[in-house]
Amino acid sequence: MSTPNLRPQIFLGADHRGFKLAEALMVWAKDNDLPIFHLGALSLDPEDDYVDYAVAVANRVRDEIESQRPALGILVCGSGVGVDIVANKTLHIRSCLGFSEDQVRRARSDDDVNVLSLGADYIDIELAKKLVMLFLSTPFNTQEERYGRRLRKIEDLSVL
């Protein structure tokens, strides 16, 4: 679960299909003083694999969480589905495919997702910025015991 009152490390990764959207997000993040660490792709390579970037981001988020430091990840590929699947195979990662503002808000508040996966083929930069801002600013709803109970059950399922 997220650690309150500490600013999380934010890690971004994208493959060639998400490259343009990720680059635009990085410019926007810099303009808004959002400290996002870009883990690649740092250049456009049509032969790269989304798996590599999803693993890099998920592992960094996991490592921070295991060190008791808050962290969040943002992944971008063409559909968003591939990176979402890969991220969810990593211990302590709860990734969601973000496609609407309400859905991302609920994913953070109810499920404390720590990775947001975006589909560059289906959303534009303006929606992506809104989704990322909601992802970064929406706290987990610690007032509802049922949400914590559900997350503990999910953690108990982890076998990695």
C-alpha cells in the first residue's frame, strides 16, 4: 500500500508504439515539475519489445515498495494491454489499463493501483495528461476497511 505524506518516485516506460505519447508526457511532466524517471525507450526503435520496458518499470516500483518507499509507474504501449499484463506479473504491483477519468480515479481510491498502463493507439495526449494527473493525485481510500481487506487478499495470492 502507499505510504502517506511522502512524494512517490514515478517511473515511466514505453515501447515504440507508445514512444510519441511517452515523450509528450515527459515534456508535460517537466513543464509541471513532476519528477518522472524515464526508463525507456529513449529512442524510437520499431523492433523493441514492450515487455522489456514493463519489466523495468514494474521492478523499480516493486523495489521501492519493498524498501518502504512510495513509488508509482506509468507504462505506454499501443493498446496498453501488453504492458498491463506484464506489470501485473510482478510481486506487489497492481496495474490498471487506464481509459477514463472515473475508472482511473476509482482504481487508485479503491484498489490502490501503483502502475497505470496507457494505450497510445486509443487515447490522445490531453486525455493521457488527465489520466496521469488523476493517477498521481488520487489517494487510496484508507477509510473503507473493505478496500484494505481486499488488498491483503490480493497480496496473499502472490507467489513470485
